[in-house]
Amino acid sequence: MAKIFVEAYGCSASFADSEMISGLIQNGGHTLVEDSSESDLNIVVTCSVKDATANKMIHRIKSLKSKPLVVAGCLPKAEKNTVEKFTENASMLGPNSLGKTLQVIDSALKGRKQIALEDSDLSKVGLPKVRLNPAVGIVEIASGCMSECTFCQTKLSKGDLSSYRLGDIVRQVQTEVNEGCKEVWLTSTDNGCYGFDIGTDLPSLVNAVVEIPDDFMIRVGMMNPMYMPRIKENLIESYDNDKVFKFLHVPVQSGSDKVLHDMKRGHTSGTFREIVKKAKERFDNFTISTDIIVGFPSETKEDFEKTVRLLDETRPDVVNLSRYSARPGTEAAEMKQIDVAEVKQRSKVIFEQINKISTENNQKWIGWRGRVLFDEKTDDGVKGRNFTYKPVFVRDGVDIGQWHTVEIIDATTSTLLGKISS
């Protein structure tokens, strides 16, 4: 039996995969260690969504390859040759191949390279797991997506939509709560199209999960705007339950309909505007998170200005900003690219804009008093979330998994600063 080190990068689905890989390792009789210096074998669960991320993955692969190594997650599935370029001997495990985890580990420990990138019919719901955070349960509700975005490698890695059965997901959430989780993340490549392949949808799932009688909160993960018109009315209704964080992550990517068409996003900027309007009309306080890509190959200066205007109009609380980077195997990688200096300049403009909007949005919370669920230890305090999933930092010594009444006394661009209130 071996000592195994596991680390993960990327989205919440990637971290969920790492939890399940760790669970399978423990069930297989191996021991998990917290440092690669103590291990007999290393596993890195990778992400390949951006150039910068892929470069970080390559750095980690080179750092960990002195011992038997398993490269798991999206990078080996989307870019097998890239992995082999930097480590000829590493075994590989695809994001939908977790059923082969112990086989691949055993081969690698014996010095035999094994490639397991093909999708298996194993559902990720119900697999054993070792949680990264005892207060947070990450539940994958589907794999793959229905989109064909020209800039994205995710489809190459995870394939077409395969939704897990509603009843199985509800049972998994119940398990997470029974085992002490106070916060449950419903996650997948694209939550917005959950269930379309099996005759159900996301609002039906949320309504079923909130019926679980225990005290816990649900964070509904990222959903592409493309499918929102089909579910938005019922989805907003499902958010009316106190167990659901008033939080939506809807990545618009651009304010230009022409660029969105070239990206094959399947939605318009108006789709995003309508979603934001619906949420803010229904609820007095609601957190909107979105993603923006600047410098897509066909983005003109006029297109860029449309993105600036969209952000000014909708004023999202969180914006995940990326400079476009050509990913191997994608359509957009074949297009004529914009000058790097111009992309940097556009990124700087958006960065300053979103910092201003986020700060102004957060300052409106100063003086608010209410319940906060603490879910993360930091170096100098504890971080929690209020009912809109706003991050709240306190220096008081409280345990994660606990609710406390907090008064907000200050705010930064990314966080509300509070004190425990009796």
C-alpha cells in the first residue's frame, strides 16, 4: 500500500473530482499524505481552460515527475501530447474515467504507464470522497455540456451532456448534510442545461434538494446564458427558498452580439441583461457573478466598448476577467489574433472598471446586520457567506460550519469586513 499525494486546480467540478479520487484511494487501502515530499506517488488533477493555467499545470507536472505520477483531469484528455512532451512516463486519467483510478495507480506504482482517458459509464454520484473542506459538500450533477464554444477546450475534455439522476443527486446531498456539511455546491460544466437529456431541469433539482429537512445552504453553480430562457422563470421561483444562496454565476463573456456569435455562445447580451433584471426585480439583494473575455480574435474596439457599457448597465458583483488565449484544438485558435499589447490595454480598462463597480456594490452593505455561515479558515481570521453568498471576513475566533450574526463595518473590492454581533 502506497502513500499518495493529490492536488487539484481549476473549477469546483475539478476539486470534486479530486475529492472522489482521494476517496477511492483511501477505500483502496492507500494512505493520503499532505506533502509530495512524503509520497510514493503523486496525482495532479489538472485544468486547461486558459494558457496561463495550462502553463501552471506544466510547471507542476515537471515538479512532481521525479516520482511515479498520474496526470488527471482536463489537460490529458484535451492535450495528451502536451503532457507526454513534458513527462513521457506519467500515467493519465480522464475527467470521466474515475472508475479506473485504482488500476492506474497500481500500474504507475509498478512502473507501468497506463492511459485511461476514455469515458466510463460510472456515475460520479455516490462515489466515496475525502472532502477538502468539512463544511462544504461539492456535488457534481452532470458531466459535459451542450455548447460548442469556439474558444473552449472543456467540450474536448468532458464531451456531451450526461446528467445524473435527480433522485441520486438528492440522496448524495442528504449524505453530505448527514456527514456535517452546512454548505452544498451543485456543480457541473454547465448547470443551465442540467436534465435536458433525461427529461428534467435545474429548477426541478433545486426544488427537490430544498425539501431535505436539515439546516444547510445550497450554492447553485455556473450556468451559461444560452439555456436560461428555457428555465429562468422557474429558476427564480426555486430561489425563493431560504436555503438557496441568492447568487447566480452567468458568464456572458462579451457585450457584443457579433463576438458572442463568433464565439458560438448561443446567447445575446440581451439574454444576460434579462436574467440580471429578473433576479434583481424579484429579490432586494442578489449577487451576480459573470465572466468576461477580452481580446477574442474578432473583437473590434467598438465590440469592446459594448462590453464596457454592458458592465456599467448590469453592475455585476463579481467579474472573472480573462485575456483571450488560443487553446489547441479550438476553432478560435485558427483565427487571426489581436495584438497582445492591445489585449493588455483592454484588460486594464475592464479591470479598473470592475474594481470600481465591485467596491461600490460592497460599500452598500456597510451597516448591514445578519446571519453569516462561516465556511473557510484564513491566515488571520475566518471567512463566511451571507444569504447572497457575499464573502464576509471576521477576525473573531469562530469555527467553520457555524452560523453567527455579523455586523458589516467596512468593505473592500472583494470582501465585506465584519464583527460578530450578539
